[in-house]
Amino acid sequence: MYAIFLTCRVVRNNCSDIQSDQISTILIKLIKMRYTVIKITIISTKGGVGKTTLTANLGGILADAGYKVLLIDADPQPTLSSYYPLQEAAAHGITHLITEATTENVISRTVIGNLDIVISDDSNGTLRDWIRDAVDGRVRLKYVLDQLQSKYDFVLIDTQGATGPLQDAAACAGDFMLSPIPPEILSAKEFVRGTVSMIQRLQPMALMNAPIGHLFGVIYKMDHTKDAKLIAAELRKQSFMPAKGSISIMNTVIPNSVVFRDAATQRIPVHRAKSATNAISAKDTMIAFTKELIPNLPDFESEV
């Protein structure tokens, strides 16, 4: 399924409209029949860059478009766990999901339709030690999530902003990765250095049938200034060669807008929020971002 998803991305850019439409039709049928679940790991080696907000808003817009979405809070600081109010709380969270290798009694329901969550219950940080010491620790999450093949269309995994066994497990579990990058020179340099280092370090996981997926970087909290645009352009140039093509910088950028903070305060997806001050609405931004990240989604824009 994921191979077909990537094929659609390539074909859309390189082949005729007829060929692209044919493969897109296959993708649409597979998604609707739920032959598999697409897993996206939101990751960064730097904290405070907006991973949780991006995870929550991507999950929210996919859910409002009619897709079944599961959020997983793999950060010992459980910000995502409280981002949306819960309608029904499960008895357990991510610790039980990984250590017991089961999806039973770990999935909570949010008040957002189609959007569920596995909360973080690892405030003491002991799960990372369990993953480090277990023989299959770093690949356990990947195989546990296979149990969700017919239940969800998308699984979004939020991670902590530091390298370690828990972040490794999340990276191995994703079909591909997404990283928000603030357009600041220090953040840009850390993205290239830290992310390339992480990808290289985890390459041997392919020997355990857990290859590291492609990483998409999105320029996040973009100011409308010349400096910010120059940094974004330089980041696109500098990230390709060191990563040997395993990193792509998206064309869509997420603006530095107060509406994202207001939506978080209201505990709603940002595309539902209203802002009279922005020429481009948060809804338009999130639609463009989601369509670029996950191309060929059937009837996506009309359903949001």
C-alpha cells in the first residue's frame, strides 16, 4: 500500500494524466477498503519546534475529512494527550501498547469525530529503558501497529524532541516521517545536522525489516520577512546532499499566525478556527499542506 502511495507521488509529477489517474484510482480504492494504515511519525531532534501542534492539526483535518485517525503520544511530556478533550478514556496508554504488544484497552476517544488517541503515561521516562533493554524494543511499536490495519486510515505518532530509544521506536514505526522546521538559522542547521545523523544511525534497522522512511521537512512558523524566506531556500539546498535524497523540503509553509495558538487554547483543530486578520486562512494552509504531504486523497478538500 505504501509503495503504491509513493508511486502515486512520483507518477503525478513525471507521467501522463491518464497514467496518474489510473494509479490514483487504485490508491483511492485501497484507502476506502482499508487494506492498510499509513503511519506518519512527526519527529525532530530539537524540542519546541511545533511537533505536537502539527500532529494535532494534521490529525484533526484528516478526521474532519472522514478518515479514521489514531494519534499516538510518544513524548514523556504528554502535551498531545491533553490537546483535545477526551470523550472516553482508555485504561492504559503507550506503555501498555508497547510493553504488552496489544492495542486492547489503550485507545481513548476524543471529542473530535473519527479521531482517537493513545495517551502518554510515561511521565517517569521508564519506557525508554524498557525499549533499550528489550531484544525487539526498537521495532516493537512497528509490529504492534500492524494490528490496526483494518481499523484506521492514518496513525500519527508524536515524539519527544530528543534522541533516544523511544524516538528510535517511533521513527522505525512510521512509513515516513515529518519534521517541522522553524525558519531560524540555528534551527535549520540543527535540522540538517541532527536529522541526517539520526537517519544514518538508524539505517541498520532495515536488517530487522524496519527501514527508515523518507523524511519531509515543513517550514514552520514562517514570518513574512526576507530573512525567513532566504533561510527556507537555503535549507532546501543544504538538506539534499548530506541526506543523499532521503529528505525533502515541502513547498507549503506553515505561517507564524496567532490563529494556531488560539485554536490550541480552544482545543479545536486550527482549520475550524476563524481569523479575520490573515489573507490566507488556516484552513487553506492546512488543506494545501495535507494535499502535498498525502497526495491523491479522494474528495479531501470537499469533505473538510
